[in-house]
Amino acid sequence: MGAAQLVAWFLAFAAAAGVVSAAGARPSEVAVGALFTYDSTIGHAARLAIELAVDDVNADGTVLSGTKLSLKSRDTNCSAFIGTVEALQLMEENVVAVIGPQSSGIGHVISHVANELHIPLLSFAATDPTLSALEYPYFLRTTISDYFQMNAVASIVDYYQWKRVTAIYVDDDYGRGGVSALGDALASKRAMISYKAAIPPNSNSDVISDILFTANMMESRVMVVHVNPDTGMRIFSAANELRMMATGYVWIVTDWLAAVLDSSASRDLKDMSHIRGLIVLRQHTPESDVKNEFISKWNTVAHNRSITSGLNSYSFYAYDSVWTVARAIDQFLNSGQQINFSTDPKLHDSNGSTLRLSTLKIFDGGEQMLQQLLLTNFTGVTGPVQFGSDGHLVRPAYDILNVGGSGYRLIGYWSNHSGLSVAAPEILYQKPPNTSAQQLYNVLWPGDSTTTPKGWVFRNNGKALRVGVPNKASFKDLVSSRGPGNVTGYCIDVFNAAIKLLPYPTPVQFVTIGDGTKNPSYIGIVQMVAANILDAAVGDFAIVRNGTAISEYTQPYVEAGLVIVAPVKQINPSAWAFLKPFTLEMWCVTGALFILVGIVVWLLEHRINEEFRGSPRQQVITIFWFSFSTMFTSHRENVLSTLGRFVLIIWLFVVLIINSSYTASLTSILTVQQLDTGITGLDSLISSSLPIGYQNGKFTKKYLIQELNIPVSRLVALNTIQEYADALNRGPKYGGVAAIVDEKPYIDIFLSYYCNFRIVGQQFTREGWGFVRSPSFNLFCAFIRSSRCISTKHK
């Protein structure tokens, strides 16, 4: 081989080595895009934060050493259409990632483009929860999702025990996604959105006022506001004109208002006066030297550039987003990957088209870049920057602020680790999760009130609950009517007490059934509820089988059951009442026994016992004295014979029985009343043929006929307490009744007025009283849990 050939081979080898070296060299510059609205509350602060982050990355020799990070930004101008066009133009410039978009609506559109071109999007402000990693794998949210923010709102609602809220939101992807997440979060706390007030984007003040006026007609006074920061303040101006910022209202505002307040150059007291008492959420960023250094640098540059807006939490996330991209690119290049773009065969321009779709190219290393982004793990100005398995940032947390006259104050925190607390989340993350001890500092509510609002009022245009009430002729202590809507009684008191426990307003319209001269049919009222003529029925409604077959009842608030009441006659004791325990025959037999025992003992003792000796007169006296003294005291004479002692023992036992029987019988005669009709219980009632009284309109008649097989001819309908007493006093002989069968609460009231009757036998049914409700009317959850304890308190 000649020298010329050696030189040629050497040059070829050097050229090939140069090509290989060039292929493996790090690029001198890498382009990333930024997509947001320059002239917006978030954009003003984010723009400077992104520029500072790019400068800091390029000044840091440990990241992207030898490679410059260049920024290509586009203004979306608060327009989904313009934002989409700008995004497409930005991707023509071969960017490896895009910081943005700021808008959730634009995020939905260009995420499809990002999926196709494999260009990761890192959004620091698009919080719509529906922008999920499953549907949009190249969309990474570098801020906190509204999924967590709505859980924070739900925790606040649950902390103050409100159950219904009104959601006021902007009617776009951002607003609808947030409210959807709010509904799910409230449902987990047994609460709900009772009304949704959707505000069209770019609405003027008149439209906003009309929407708020309608929302104000609803019962909920807990307003959750989730709108855009650039137009949201007009809502409070309109609400203030409608007097919706007064005492009794609750306003919970998502993090957009915190961005507005933080970005304001000066907080004018006049501007803050109409938002006093609001609860505002803000993304929590822990205090650190890195954060303080960035704030100082931002303030210095902003002052030099005469930027009047302030720094908000979104700018912190924008700053960290740039560092996230820079670290991912550094790892991407360190792993030997190259930044190359290739033509997408699916994108081509039709004949005559000027869209230049062919200029959009696929980032070949996009999937590897996405994996490096998901592996991000560093501490930035917002705290730990790391993505979980679900694509969300780890450790989401919020500050909870309360707006006052000249600013706001911190009243607590929320984190998905421990819920509401007054301790900083970074401290609680060092401890085991504990969501049982929820706590917030005191709140100044709208109207400068320190009393927690109940959260609802009676709805101005709401339909009142139609509650049927029996207009009875009897037992008005339980329920009575004194005119339309004026009902009283124990059952009404229990109902009203339960209504007050409901966490939402329930206007009630009482509808009286019956004319008050006789009792209405109770099963007829239940049928009216079943037919939706009434929404509910309140009163002394027994929970019986034929009622539950057609309608629904609450749990019983009074225990009840059928009993029998019968007349008794009072026996006035006479001076000879002490003779009545025994009959004449019994008295004669008892006296004969006393004399006989005395004679027997005298026969056995007088021969050997000197105490039984003497004159005949003395011995006769001894016989009577010895025998009768055994009833009251020990006898004086001693019994010496064994047989005499045996007779005496038997006699003392007999005397004990006679004495006890006499005492019991005499006590009964002097104290116990006697039944007048001879009915002593259910068996004697059924076996007799005497008339039986029952309360008209109640289920008792049907029970006696169908269950006890008592002929209808024996049954007498009664309406009032006076009719009860009159029928029992007259008795069967004079057109009255022998007994009355009714529920025990009625009989207890009846006996409190008339003492010459009493309950005989035992209670022979077991049912209770409850309130009737329509199967289609989902009401009275509080009754099911609390009506029993309420009725106990009323007793």
C-alpha cells in the first residue's frame, strides 16, 4: 500500500470518527416552549418566574452543563382558539417540552396534539381534574389538581356540619370539571350540591347579577365559587349589591381569589370591604431558604422592570416547572439519548392547503423524556417536587385563609394526609395520618359575625311540604287543630323538633283532615300519602300491617299496643267489715276448733299439771283462755305432757294459716276495687257477648273483627273521652259497653281524667306510632335517627 493510499484511509477514518463524535455530542442548545396568557393575573407573575428559572438553569453548572436552555413562549390571549393556534406554531419550532398551557380548556385540545407528537406538556395552572394521565399521558400537572382542592372544600363544609351548598362556577372545562369533583367530594361527606349556578365565560355584570339572584332564591346559603381570577371579582360586586355578603351567608372561594389578592400591588380597604368574611383556599408552599431566595430575586427584578403585580402561588409552580424540565433533559442527555424529530406520515397538507401541517414533527425521544419527567425528585420553591403513581404531585396541601377588612389571615391548613389542622402540613407528614382531630381557628363571617352560620334559610320559591294532620274529636293532647295551619299537640311537638334537626330548610304546610266532630279514617289519610296527595302525615299513626303495605313509616317515636279498660266499683267499708273475710260457716268452724283444742289440751294436762286444776269455774276459764290466747300471744300455762305438746304444735300451725288468710282477705276488702262487668282480660272479653267500645277511625275495629273474630254487632264506635266515660258508666244494661279496647297511650290519657276505670289483663299487641311518608318523597332521614330520642325528651 502506497503513502497516498495510507493518507486516504487515514482521512476516511478521521471523517468517520468525526461523524460518530458529532452524533454522540450534547447539543449546544435545547428549546422548550411556554404557553400562557401574558395579560392575566396568573400570567403576569408566571412570565417573570419562568424567565428567572431559565436564567437560573443556564447559570447552574450542575444541570445541563454545556447546553443552553432556550425559551420560546407564546401568548394564548385568554382564547381557546388562539391558544390552540399558538400551541401548534410553538410545536413547529422543535421544542422538547412545553411549560403550560395555563388554561384547562386549551389543555384538553392540545393534549391530543402532544400525544401525537410525543411532546410533554407541564402545566402549572390547568387544574381541571378531568385532564388525567390515563387519557392524556403526555400531560403532566405541575400544580395541585382541583380534585384535592374540592376535597378540601368538602372537609370545610363537613367541619361546620353544612349539608347543602350552591356551586357558582364558570361554564367551561375548568369550572365543570371542578364542580364535578366537588359533587363527588361532598357525597363522601354525606353532603351535596343543591344548586349549580353556571356563569358563561366572559359574562357581563348584568348576566352575573341575574344568575346570583336565582341562586339567592334557593335554600342554601353556603356558596362555593370556582371561576377564573380575571373575571371573578365581579361576582362579589354583584353579590354585594344583592345583599348576599350579609350575615348568614357563607362564601368558600377556590385558589383563584388567593392569586388575585397576592397579585394585587396594594390592598385598598375599599376594595376589600365587599369580600370580608370569605374563606379562601391557596396552594400551600412550605417556607424554605430556596423559596425566600426566589421571592427576593423576583421582587428585585420586578421592581427594576416596574412590574406592578405581585407574586402568587402559581408563579412558584411555574418556576419549579422549568427546573423539572431542565433536570429531565439533563438526565435524558446523560443517558445517551439524542434530540431528534421526524416527520409524521399522518400529517400532510391537502392540495391548496396553507396550514403547513407537515411542519409538525414527532419528537423521537418523547417517550423517554416523559419517563425522565415522571422520575423527577427534587426540592424546589414549592417543596418536594415528585410525581406519584397517579401522575399527581405528592403531598398536596392548601392554606385556608379568612379575608378581613385589610387583608387575610391564616386560619388553618388542609392536606390529604391529615385533613384540616392548624399545624403546617410538612410537620404532620412526619407523623402517622390522623383525620379524626379536625381543627381550624375562629372565622370572621360575612357581616362581621363570629357566629357560625347555619348555612340555609327557607327557600323563597320552594314548595312547602304538605303534611296531613288528623283533626280529631278526642285526645287533643296528642294532636289538635285550631284553624288552618295552626296545629298543636305532643305529636306535632315531636315533628317540629325533628324538623329543626334537619341540616337543610324544610318549609311545612299542615293540612288538617276531618271536621273535628268525629275522628277521620287514619287508613284514609295513609292512602292520601301513598297517592302523593300529601307528602307526609303527622299524628298518632299506628304502624300496622295494612298501613305499611301501601306507604312508608319512620321509626316509632312512641311505643303503643292494645289494652282493655273496664269499669270498677268502689266498696265503702262498714263497721262490720272485719267479719267479711270469713263466711258464717267459717267463723263457726273456727270457734269450734278453738274450744275443741282447749278441751283436748285440758284433758291431757289437768291430771299432771297443777295449772290446769282448780274449781270447775277456774278450769273452764283456763280452757277458753289457753285456746284463744294462742292467736295473739304466748299462753301463760305450761304444757307438760308429750301428747299435749304435739297437739299444741299442730294447732299453732293451723292458727298461723287462719291468721294469714284473715289478714290478706281483710286487706283486699278494704283496699281493692272490684270489676263491675266481670271482664278480667282478653280471654273473658272474647268469650263474653257483651258490647265492646273502640275509637272511631283507628285500626282497632278491623283488628277485633279480623284477628279476634269478634262479631261487628258487639262493637260500638266512640269518638271523645266523654263518650268513653259515659259508655262505661252506663254499662251493657243501659246501652253502654262492658269494656273499651284501645291503644295504651289513649287509655293512659283517659285514666288521667277518670279514676273509676282501670286496665284489665295484659297489653296484647305490640306496635308503635310513627310518621307516614310518601315512598316517592325522600324525607325524614333525621326522624329515622332521632325521633325516638326526641320523643323521650318530650316525655
